[in-house]
Amino acid sequence: MSDAPATPTRVNLSELSAMFQAVPYAKFLGVQLELKGDELTAILPFKDDLIGNPMLPALHGGVVGALMELTAVAQIFLAQGGKKIPKVIDISIDYLRSGRPVDTYARAHVTKLGRRIANVRVEAWQFDRADPIAALHGHFLLNSDQGEGETKA
Amino acid sequence: MSDDTPLWQRMATAGAMMIQGTPQARALGMRVVSITEARAVVEVDWREDLVGDPETGVIASGVVTTLLDNTCGVAAFAALSEPMSTATLDLRIDYMRPAKKGATIRAEAHCYRMTKTVAFVRAFAFDGADETDPVAAAQAAFMMGTSGRMGKNRRPPK
């Protein structure tokens, strides 16, 4: 990504999508982004290999977690005005109900965008936005050149 | 095997099937290294399509999340004396450092406490043999099924 000015600028969906397209794992999951104004929604269309429990069946908890992680990353990218991809430091996931074999949506809120750290909350839902299947709370390292928590690459 | 065989031993025999029967685990190419009482070790290989940062080629943290979640679940299952349904309550992960590009990620989980209703599990993810240098650490709690027959409060051996 090119150097962005210090003040946040508007990032459009194509820039955001380009950032996402370049991440092979986002493609592996099949995550898509939708941006209306400044409201970003990540969409995970259902496919069979996202299943973690074939008996129920239910989405893999890790997949729901990964979707929320990616949503947080995209939201920070948006809030920062498009810089490098932030790195996850820690996440805490509450699983509220099992994910059904249907499309899943997620939206993130950047609680605080600091100089080096962003605090983010994310919710994922399927049928009803008010009835989320999972929630995530995490800290992300904003990409300065060589941040803390990063000893090896 | 007789019905007296502990669940984890039956699972160790069928360990590969546990993963093979989970579509997402199969999609990630996970494989069981070992299952012993209340413990599980599962690996996933680095792959081009699992990269999370195209600049560095480091595997996506989401892959590590899924691996840790799954390994914790297997460890909780391996602490049971008979099969029952489990559901992840919460999962906390600390990512200490990026995994080395190309390295196989190995998750080691231990269900250190099982109550009537909840299994408490800790796990670490490594990208090499050095046990003092984990890539990530996880703490998970699983709700154990509501079937009344289970719920013998037990502490798995160290």
C-alpha cells in the first residue's frame, strides 16, 4: 500500500476490496465486503467446507472468529484511512449461539484508535442483527514500521 | 474394544476420523498428531492460500484461531468418559508473534479442569520445536452437553 497522509482520508470500497483481495486467506474463506457510507459489513457466504460440526450442522467456531478478525482489520483500515494491514495482538470471542449453515454477517466498531493500538469490538449475526451468534473484542497493532509484539517475521 | 475403554483411547484410535469428519479442518489440512487423556496435538501446514499478510507470507491468524479452537475442543472431548455434545463458550487468544513463513503450526491443548457443565482448556501454538517460543496461546471454555449421565466432576491427571 502506498503512504497515506497522516489525517484519515476516505477509503472507498475498491481500495478496501483491493486490500482484501490481496489476502489469500480472505479468499479461502470467501469473505466479501460491503460499504455503505462509512458502515462496513463483512459477509461470509455459506459453503460446505466452513462446517465445524457436521452433526448439527454448525459453522466452525474458528471460522466465525476469523471472520470477525478480518472485519476488525478492515474496519481499522477504514478508520485509519488506508494504511498497512494491522496485526492482531489478542482477541476474546464469546460464542452466543451455534452458526447455522447460512450466510453470516459481521460489523466492527473501533472503540479507540490510538497511535499504535486499536481496540475493536465486533459482532457476527445471521438472521437477526439484534441476535448475534458471536462477539469479539480485540487489540490490534497498527502498522508502524516495527511495532511491539513483533520479534520475528 | 470393550465399552470400558476410556473415550480418549477410543478417540486416539479414531483420531484421524475426528478431523476428517470436520469439513473446515479438512479444508485447512489439519491432522491429528496425538490424542491422550485430556490432551490433543494437531498440526496444520503452511499453504499459499492460507496466507494472511501477502507482504510477509505469514499464515493468517484466523488459521491459528481455527486450529486452536479445534484442538481445544478435541482435548475437552478427550477428558470425557463418554461422548457428549460440546459447545465453545469463549475463546481467548494471544498472538505473541507471527509464525515463520512456510512452517507447520502445531497446537497443543490440555483440558486441565472438567466440571459438570464446563471444560476449561489451555493451548499453545508452535511453529518449531522450541517449547519456550510459542506463536500463540489460547484459553477456552466449553459448555458440556446437557445429558444427565455425564458431569462426573473430575480433574484430568497432569
